[in-house]
Amino acid sequence: MKDYCDYMDSIQFSEEQKKKLTEQVKRRMVSGRTHTLRRLVPLAACLAVVAAVGGLVWPVLPLHEAAPDVVDSGEAPQADADPVQPQQQEEPQQDAQSGVAYNWPNVAVVEFTEETQGETLTADIAPPAGWFAEDLTDAQIAEMLGCGEKLSWLLGWDGYDVAGRVIYGGDGSVFQVIVWGNCADGVSFTMELAPDALPPTCIVTNDDCLTEVGGVETEASYQCYDRDGDDTDEYVYKFSMLPSDVGVRFEAVGEDQNRTQTLALLAANWCALWTTDGLTLEHLIPESIPEWRDDRLDSEESARAEDLGEYLPQNIPQGFAFESGWRELGQGRDSLGALWSNGMREVYVTVSRPEQKPRLMDASKPELYDVRLYEIPWGETVPEDVREAGFFDPVFAQKDLTEDVVSARLYEADDTGDVSGLRMCFGVWNDDAGVLIEYDAKGLTAQQARELVLDN
């Protein structure tokens, strides 16, 4: 990848371009429009289980196309232990090695506050009812970011495989946009955008990480820790801001601190300062809205649900009463769920028709799924190859289902404040019907668990 420093070391702006650039940035910085993140952050629904820019003075390039007049010195950039933020330069500087004159554009310094702890809070965001998604074209991504029809090289994304998806609500409105990019050198990024607010998250805003970029209040931080479990620390630089009516969250990850930081620095400057018309999501109109349902059902409605109700268990353990049911239909989703409870004891069953047949567990290899073979916490005792084989959520072919298989998935957890009794979690694949039945239960006896699965 040709990173930002390579580009800036070999690009020379004309005097007219520099004048326009300076005037544009000054206008943006004195516009007086400061946005307060804390006042506009939406309450994210968290589930623990589950455009065209005509006056822009910089050249714009298609994805993966190098910037014009870039001279490669043939030497790889060196990573500094403490990266230095690029400062504004009024006069062209001379590169002693390449002999090429260059000039930094007006880059606003972003103060990334160090976070001492690795990320520990993880949760999924509840999408809106009837949600569906569509892939984005390169042109759509460029227009969304205010680059015209092609992405500007000033984002630093040249050499990256960039892709994106837009998630719509059931009414066709934009809920969230996700753009991501990966480079051969291991540095990657993810950008999330949402209309009128910051994209939803379950991470609480830290006031200590607040700074400003061109008058736009920004939360910016970085960490260094083994993010992916490969025994090598990665740098994580991220920021969030609401520069206009589109909120942005950005995260760059890589082992090279300079490259990673630069990627986040460029994105922050682009979003806050370097667009004339700003970010926009107005052009993201879905081609069509898929049929969808999101219904709450009672016991009888659940049992009668079209072509899925018949796969719900009929012999519910004694003392358990129906609590709730739901039916969801949408893009890639066709499922029915039901919950029975007895105090804190629960039986939760989901029946679905997945688009693809799930990976099935080999019932002849208990070492891959028998919970009795490993001590809790499993994250420390279950080998990696066993985890990757589906240990935590195995799916068995219905023909392979036996008492021994069910027993192999029963375990007892000593959780303070929770109910005692056995727990189980696994799925059963009915190949003839193309139906997946998933069981998640706690507080059962061994006999109740076997009867729940095998006698229905």
C-alpha cells in the first residue's frame, strides 16, 4: 500500500490549488457549527444474545488507482514508536532522498487519547423491524463520502479492497451503512455511518477522549493489544463524530502504528474538513422492499404458524408454561421462536429455514462436542481446533440424534444468582424438510432434556 506519507512526499500543488484549499478549510473551520456528541448520541438497542463534489480542488481517483505524479523511492516507510502528527506547511519542502518537492495539505491534528484497557464490552445491535441489506457499488460509496463518482486518494484507501453494505429498515429508510477495507500489509478499517445521529453502539462514550477536529466535537482514542489472539499486538485507532446530518464511527486496525494512525487521521480530516457538500445518504434508495413480518404470537398461534409450527416441541417439561412466541420473515430470514418458563428455568426453541444448509457435526467424534470432556471455563480448556469445529453451537443431523448425543450436551453451571440444574445448547437439522431446530434450555433434569428433544 502507498500510504499517506508516500503520497504527500511526492505531490506538489499549484499555487492556485493551495489558495483554494486554504480558503475552503478556513470557511469550514469558522462556520460556527459545532456539534455536541453527548447531546445527540442515540440510545442503542443492545441485545446480549443476539456527494457529488464539483468544487473540490484535489484530484479524485478510482479505487486501487495510484495518485498522479507519485514517486516511489523504493524504501518502505519506517514505523516510529511515537508517531508525529503532520503539521500544516506553508512552503514546499524538499525530500533529500527523492529530490521531489511536496506540500502537506491543511491537516488538522487529531488528539487520540490512549485507552489502557482492551475492549471487554461486546453486544449485538438490534436491527429495525423488517430490516434488509444491499451491497454498495464503488460509485455509491464515493458519492456517500462526498467524493463525486470516485474515491479521493486523500482518504488513503488506494491499494485497499473496499466494499460496503447499507442496512435498511422495513420501510426502506437507511438504518446504517458499513464500509470496510483490507490491505495486503494487514492494516484494515471499518467505517459506519447513520442518518442524523451516530451509528448505534454499546460502548459508552468516554468524556476523556473528546477533542475537536475543525470545530467538530470528536471522540478519538487508540489502544494497543492482542486484538485477534495471534500473540501479536495490534494498534486500534478510532473516532466518532457528527459533522453534519450523517454520523460517523471509524476504526483502523494494524500492527504498523504509523499506517494505522494515518488512516484514522485522514478519515477524520475528510469527514470534518475536506468535503464541500459533506457526507450524504440521500442517494441510497433501495431497489425494492422485501416482504417481511415481525409478529408476536400466543401459544396456539405459534403451534399453527405456517409450515414451521409443527416442528415446535409438543411435550414440554411439567411445570413449564408458555411465555412468548414470535414469527420473523424477511430477507434471508424465516424463523419461529417460542419460550417456556418455570420461574428462572427456561426452554427456548427456534425453528428456521436457513438459506444454506448448516455445517453438521460428526456424531462419531464426541471429542468435538461432548461438554463433559472439558472443564469450565471452556474458553481456557477447549482446544482451538475443537472450537472451530463447532463445539459451542453444534448442529446434528436428525438421523444421528441419540440419547448419548443429547447427554453429551448437558452440563451444569454454578452461576451465582441463577437457577441450578442442567443446561444444553445445540441444533438439529431435518434434511427432508430443510428445517433447523435449535434448543437452548436451563434448569432441566437429564430426563426432561432427553424427552424434550427425542420425544417430539
